[in-house]
Amino acid sequence: MNTVRKILVYFLLVVTIGLIGYTLFIYNFTLSDGVRSGVLSKFSNKGVIFKTWEGELNEGFGATRFFPFSVEDGEEKVIEDLKKYQGQYVKLEYKERLKTLPWWGDTHYFIVKVTPEQSPYFNSK
């Protein structure tokens, strides 16, 4: 019985270390970094079990093209800026992750910085 217990403990230890390693890898591995500009059309804190910050950026004029994105809970400045610039033309800097977990967000794109910009469509010159 002692041998079975040791095997079970080692198995659980290997599985736990594997899950921790996988989570650290997908959290820290960035597939791409980039910038997108458009009108911030939607931003909300939603979810049934896990509440995550989700939004959409309207990149198009006429034929609409939406860029869905997520924001991590720890990014308080980004969350406040997105609330402040709702409906305005903004530039969003993001990082794309290979995978995500339900409590991080619905999309693979995570916003790291928000900058207000002048719309190229409605230039007041």
C-alpha cells in the first residue's frame, strides 16, 4: 500500500508542476504585439462565473470592422482610460497571447495602453 501511495503522490506532483508550467508559459508567451486605431464602441465587465473586461474597437468607416479585445483586472489605468474615452477615436496597444484562460478574458488580444487620437475621418483642419 505504501508503494501505491508514493506513486499517487509523484503522479499528482508531476501533474501539478505540469499545469503550473503550462499556465506560466501561456501567460508569458506573447504571440504578437501591435497597435490598432478606431472608435471605442463598447467596453464592459461581463461574465457569469468569471467577470472579465471586454471591449470592441470599430476600425472601419462605412463597412464596420470590429476588433474585440480583453483587459486584465490588474490594468487599472487601462480600464479607467477605456471608460473615459468611450465613443472616441483611440489608439490601443495590445499583446496577443497564444491561449487564454476563462478568468483572463474572452479574446487573445490584451490591451496594455490607451492613447486618445484625432480621427482621420473627421479632421477639423
